[in-house]
Amino acid sequence: MPIVRVALNVPVDTLFDYYAEHASQENIGLRVSVPFGKRQLAGIIMEVVANTEVTPEKLKTIQSIFTDNPPLPKKLLDLFTFCNQYYHHPIGMVIMNGLPAALRTTKPIKLQKDRSATWNNTQLHLTDAGKQIALSSIPKRQRIARSLLVRFQQADSIPGEAFKEDSSRIKQLIQQWRGLGWINTNAPHSAQDNTVIDSNIPTLTVEQNHAVNTILSTQNSYQVWLLHGITGSGKTEVYLRLIAAVLVQDKQTLVLVPEINLTPQLEAIFHNRFPYTNLISLHSGLNDTERLQGWLQAQTGEAKIILGTRLSIFTPLPNLGLIIVDEEHDHSFKQQDGLRYSARDLAIFRSKQVNIPIILGSATPSLESYHNAITGRYRVIQLTSRAIKNAALPTIQTIDTRIYKTFNGLSQPLLQALRTNLSEQQQSIIFINRRGYAPTLLCKSCTWTAACVRCSSRLVVHLRDKDLRCHYCGHQEHLPIHCPECGNQDLTPFGQGTQRVTETLSTYFPNARILRIDRDSTRRKDAWRSILQKIHKQEIDILVGTQILAKGHDFPNLSLIGILNSDNSLYSTDFRASERLFAQLMQISGRAGRSNNKGQVLIQTEFPDHPLYQALQRQNFDALAKNLLMERKIAGFPPYVHQAVLRAEAHRIETVIGFLNTAADLAKGYESIELFDPVPAQMLRLKGMERGHLLVQSASRKQLQIFLLQWQKQLSAVPTQKIRWVLDVDPVEL
Ligand code: ADP
Ligand code: ZN
Ligand code: ZN
């Protein structure tokens, strides 16, 4: 009887063998249900073989093979295998991490019937470019295309519904022509009705045009492109044109975006540009059925544009033509638990696998990508000016808070700038990267501060809900009425959070319409959409928000940005802190001056001379990046070395360090591997566990991989009842 080798969701890096009557090579990639101990587990067939090392008495028979969903394609299985080997994570867990929940169960799947592309109340018409197309330029044998052109020429505009019953060829043509800029639609996508989108297809700027043409010149071969474009340079438009070209070839595009509330906006833009294209969006807001549905449409090739956060890198894409990673520097592309993969790096693997181009877009590329560009591994395309005519970059200045003292977090010059901006009916943003009311609750008579019982962190005061919260583990407790140490009743919220800044601003500007935007205020479904509407309808004067404000959103009337408390990250122990702060501040600054208003950014700081702020004021990414790279080179940090970190946790740090010392002993004597001392984590306790890590690095990725393979095996043999450990390859934080 044939034997199938199955990947199961268990923490052992091996395949499990079972008898399977009638199984054949065609079954590879199919989902099965198998007995495992006393349980039934779902698994994926990875191999079908004739022999096994398992003794016949021990070999069980699979329970069922599911054929309700098609087998996972070979390319996807190869991706999983690569992850297994590169990240040293058990194969079954790698696969189950990537599959939609419905495919991780031992139950058959339920499918919805209606999978038609979205048809909406749009009107289509020829653009000026489209009107220039002569019927004679379309070959006679392309009868369908010719009659479609005539149909458009004879009407001012045609409602989208009119094409509903037409053949898929016609829908495809419409989509192609739209991509070519021959036809246009003039209504927003219905599901996003109120999102404001300009549906005219703009004429590309010289730089955009160059970017599109250059990338298209290698359309059918592997190449990593770093699209380094300042904020507002129109990277999205470049993506849209490239996608159009890919659609013309009837291929799929995967667009990866960071894990923030950006997807709906981008989804609306894409829908609006390609109204007849099947676009799916895969993000954490979906329920299991929706995710499965999207996944299956991608697998059949029906879905042409797949927009998603990091997990969508594991979507089966049989006909992939292009990958785009927007905001490629964003750390949310790296998963921070379980399988610690980098979706950006895997995206590069995938594009190589099928020999297609990949675009990494950013205003502030990661130093890794930047380095790869300098050394010629990636090709760079720069967009150095803003796409909208007359839109200029904002001016960036610092306010020296040693001279201009702050009161409740705000300095006089910033308040004055806000006042002026309000009187000119312009919108302002105050950016502070801490939600809640105040980061600390302090007793001034005995210096007690409220701390989390489970983490080494302070509890954040959330005055609105009258409680204290840990932002690391979610622990909540009531605001105490007196100090638990000395009984003092006068406890002081210390420092600033979004709630407090909002409160302070409303005392200064009682007539201003002030809105707070942070994770607390946007938790409700659709909250973002209504906020964006308010902003666009000019119903808001001042926005107070955290980094979720920073990305992607277009606020046309915004001309002032105040930045509070960014000094915290300047002297961090994490060598990536500067890079991250710079990216964040560039991004938030990029929100200003997007249309005809000039923008102004004011940073309150005690260190106005710090090189980071200097580079920021000159908006000179290259200068800073080269500086940071030099520092990294001297210090022997990535991208000049490759790192992996062994993370461990237990109830007591002594246990952790003991284990890490054993691990360090095992790691000695390997060629070109540099081993650091085991250390407790910067934040020692998290969720009741104490944590530590051991860093290893090597100038050679290959040597590091050879070492990790051995080390992982050795570590697995160490008895570790009280310890949880994991390897993190290419860590982005320690
Ligand atoms: P980025 O992602 O590079 O920060 P966006 O893609 O958000 O920039 O584009 C910024 C703004 O410029 C958007 O409002 C977009 O509609 C507009 N835009 C892009 N390309 C053009 C163009 N060629 N002509 C006019 N406006 C453009
Ligand atoms: Zn006290
Ligand atoms: Zn906590």
C-alpha cells in the first residue's frame, strides 16, 4: 500500500508516515485527517512513497483525504520548505501558520457560491487618450475589441451595469483599456462610497514615467527594484501602472502592505482603477470564511490583485506576474512570534522562484535594502519630487524645549503655530506616540509608581475609563484612590499621552474641533472610515494621534504637524531605533503639504543638534542612511553581518540564563560564528515570564545557516521542561 508523508501541526520537525490506499503523486498538497495519539489531526501530504522506516505494526492508516479544496501547488510547498529550512521552524507548524483556519481543521470546507467580481454603479467613458484611438488601429480579426470601441465611441458614457451580462473577454478588455488609460470611470467604488478618490488617471510625471518604463523593461524576469520615492512622490500611481501592465498579460499581482488600517484605502484606490478586476484583500479583519474564500480565488487564479498584510505571502498564486511590497521598511512585515518570518524577504524568494520583478517601495528604505541597492544586488529607482503640481515638501524645524519650556507637554511656539493655523482654517496634527492619558501614575510623597504585575513595565493611565493598563500584556486594573505604599491620596499622572494632550489642547482652543486617533479610538469597526470622512469634510481642526496617523493617508488640508516626545527613541539601546524613528518622522511629516498648501513640521526636542534631527530638517535620507551604515559597519551590525537570536523564557531568569549558557557551550567551535553572552531581555518580564536571549552572528549567511541547522538539532535534545525557546533568524529587534 502507498505511504503518505504528512506535515502536522506539532512542534517536531519531521513528516509523519501513514498508509493511504490509492494515494498517488497527484495527492501531494492535499489536506488529510490522520490519527495522532488519541486525536485526529489535520495535515498536508508532502510526499507519497513506497517505503518507510516506521515498523509496519506502528504504521497507521490515514482517516480521510479531502478533495473539496484543490491541492496546495508545488511552488507553495517549496516556499514552506524554504521557510522550514531557513527559519529552522518545524515544517508542519510552518504550513499551518500559512493556511487559512478553515484548512487547518479536520472538517470539510464550506464554500459560498457567489464569487463574481464586484459590479458597481460606475459610469465608463473614453478618456481623451481613448478618443484618439482609431478603429483602424485595431486589427480586423479582433472583432470583439473593435465592436467595444465602437460602443464607447457612440455613447458619452456607459453605466457599469451594462456590461454585467457580457463575456469575460469584454470585461477583460475594459480592464486592459482602463489600465492603458483609454477609458475612465467616474464614481467611487460602492463598498467604499464615502472614501474620497480622484478617479481621473493622472498623467505621469517624468520620474514616474521613467520608473514605470524601466521596471517594465524587465517585466518577465527576476529583479528586485527599490522604489525609493519621497512621501507624496506618487509611488501608488507607479504601482497602478505596473499592475495594469500585468493585468494585460492576465497575470496576478501580490501587493503587501504593513499591518495597519491602510488596506481599505488602498483597496478603494485599486477597485476604482480596476473596477472589473477580481481583487481580494487579505487582512486580520476577515473572518475565517472570507479568508478562505479569498485564498481559494487566489489559488484558482480568478483573483488578479491580492492585497494583504504579511500573512498573504503564503497565498497560492499560480499565475503570479508581479510583487509589490509597499513601505518595505515596516517592521510589521516581520512576524514576532511562532514562525518568525519576514514577509518581505519571502516575497523576494517568491519572485525569484517564478522569475518575475518585485518592487520594494519606501520613502525611507530599510538599511538592509538600501545596502543591497548600493552594492548592486537591487536596482534603485528614485522619485525625488512630489507628484502633485505645486505640492512642496514641508519645512521641518525643531523647537528647543530647553529654551521654550513645555507646559503639559506643549511649548509656546507650537501653540502659537497652532493658533495661526486654526485662524487660517487649516488642519493640524499633533503626533505623540503614546496612547492613554499619561504613561505613569506617580505618588509624589513616596515615589511609588504603578507597575504591571506580569511585566517589567509601568501601567499607563487611561483616565477616560478610570483605569490603569499595561500596553504589553493588556492587564487592566482600577485607578487606585490612594497610594498602596504610603496611603497618600494625591496620585499624579505623570507625562503625556494622546488623551491628555487632547484635553490640554481643548482648554487652549475651546472652539477647535479636536479628534484623538489611536488604537483605542479606532478599535470599533469602521471607525477609521468615519474619521477619514470627517477629516476630508473639514470637520476636524486638530488631530491628536499616534503612529497610526503616520501612514498613507492623504489629508489635503493639513499644513501643520507638531511632534512631541520623539526624544525617547534617540538614545535607545536598540541599534535600529534611529532608523525607525527617522522613518516614522519622515512619514508623519510627509502628511503635510500634500496639495497646494505649504506645510510646516515642528519637532519639540531637547537635542536639536542631534544628527537625526539635522538630517530630518534637510530631509536628507541618503546622508543619514550612509551615516548609519558606516556606524553599523564599524560596530559589526547588520547589514554587514547576519544575525540569529535564541530567545528563551521561563518563570525565573536564572533558569533562562542557565539554558542559554548550555546553548552557548554547544555553539562553541563553529567556523566564522561570533557568539555573544547570554543576557536578560531589555524588558525582563513579559506576561509573567522572564526572558533572555543569546545573539549569534556571522559575516556569512551560509555559515550561519550551517551552524543553525546543527545547533537547532542539539538544542532540541536539551531537556527543557520549564523553558520555552525559539530561534529568530534575521531578528529586527532584540
Ligand atoms: P506616496 O505613496 O509616494 O507617498 P501617493 O502615491 O500617495 O504618494 O501620491 C501622492 C498624491 O499624488 C496622491 O494624491 C496622488 O493621487 C497624486 N499623484 C500621483 N501621481 C500623480 C501625477 N502623475 N499627477 C498628479 N497627481 C499625482
Ligand atoms: Zn506613596
Ligand atoms: Zn503587563
